[in-house]
Amino acid sequence: MSETDNVDALIGLLQSDFTVYREVEVRHALFRRRSLRVDVLAVPVDPALSDIAVAFEVKGYAVWDSDTLARCLKQAGDYVLSSVEARSKDASTHNGKRVMATFVYPPLHPYSDKMSGKEAYLLNRYSKGAA
């Protein structure tokens, strides 16, 4: 699937519990001059949680290798604690909210069979909580 297809699929999964926006600008938490753009920003519809936001880094890769995974995780990590600074009218109602968590979509497990033996071993070992 392409990245666009994956964004559409993710939005379909989230839209009943979140208000969802595509490609939203955020300001890096430490490097305030650095503006970033998250693929999907989700704000919970539950009023008790509506003061936070969750970001998703969406990829369309068919094969994940360790370099691709490292770059993706670095990019996703930059979004944590960033503040929403949306330019679009709809998403700008959430300006100032903090991104409290970031997730990578799609999950990596469906692709682990296309990784090298060592990469698949490490992914499976550490994703199951083994020490």
C-alpha cells in the first residue's frame, strides 16, 4: 500500500474516537525554531482527554530495513511534546495542544518477514518485552 492508502486506512480506524487531521504543523519541543509536519494528528473526542493530541508517522514502505526503521523512529520521536501550530482553519482550533505520544503506522510486524534474519530477530525479541 502507498503512504496515502495507509493514511486513509488509519483515519478510518481512528475517526470514531478522535477528531483527525492530515499533515498538521507542529513546533518542536526543544528546538523552537524547528517546524515539523505530522502525517496524522488525532485529538480525542472524549472531553476528559481533549486537551492533548496524538501524532502518527505514516509510511508506505513494503520492506523495512534497520536504516529505514531508525529514520522513521527518529522522525516520530521529534513529534513528542511538540505543540500544535496548525495553519488550516479546522486544525488551528487545537493550536497550543501538546503531542503526548507518537505512533508509527502501519505496524511493523506484517513486514518482518521481508527483513533480514537479524533485523526480524531483534524486532520480534524486543517487541515482545523479552530482555
